[in-house]
Amino acid sequence: MANRVSDTLSEALLQKLSGEQYVLLATLDHETGFPAVSAISWAYAPDKFHVRAAVGYRSRIVANIKAQPKVSAIVIGPDSTYEISGTARIIHEPLAGVQIKLAGLEIQVETVRDAMFFGAKITQEPQYAKTYDKETADKLDQQVLEALRWE
């Protein structure tokens, strides 16, 4: 069973969620009711109480959150696997200042749990490579991360 760590993000998680990051976002599917897990990379924590993310404008994530706003974001590392649970809402639809249509969502953090199994720690965090033009990817990443810093 996962242990409760706190009801806010730690300094280490704040730092980890300060730029592009591999995150698994779990929602409840609006049609089937089953858990639905999606990998996202545009996640940003403006403070210890919130996590923001950008997802496809027509993504099932958007429909799922509108139907049932309880979500969990899974972050791998530092040292462990963390489940950040809370209530999400779609804030920007579409997210302004980005060359593609995205929706901006925000999670109000309610619990942060260490979800790592007993007697182990993460020694290498997930890595991924963009499969499209690097210059285009870098430009888009910059636009999205800037847009997630809304006030």
C-alpha cells in the first residue's frame, strides 16, 4: 500500500516539475468508467499546491476531466515513484500562445504518496526522445512551458 507523504509537493518534486517531464496522468474514462492512463510531457508545478499540464485539445483527457475531475499524476523520481492526486479542471481551452491546439489543465494537489514498493529506489529515471524535428520540438516546448505559467 502506498504511504501518504503529504498534502503538498515537496521541494524535490517542485524542482522536478519545473520543466518538461515524463508524467503518467490517470483519469476515469468518461464512457467506460475504467481507469485511463496517458503519458504526458508538458507538466509544470507553479507552487506546492498545483500541477499544470498541457494536453491535446481534443484529447480524451479533457473529456474525462470534465466528466470526473479526480485524477492522479505519477512522477518517477527522484529516488522513488510518487502519486500526486487531486481535483483537476480545464483552465484554458485552447491554451494561448501555442502554435498547436492544446488545453491547459490544473490539478489542485490533495495528496502526495510515495508509491514505490518496499525496499527499492529509483536509480535511473525514464528518458525519451522526440521523434520529430528538433528545432520545431524545442520551439513548441518553449511555447507550451511559457503558456503554463499563466497567472
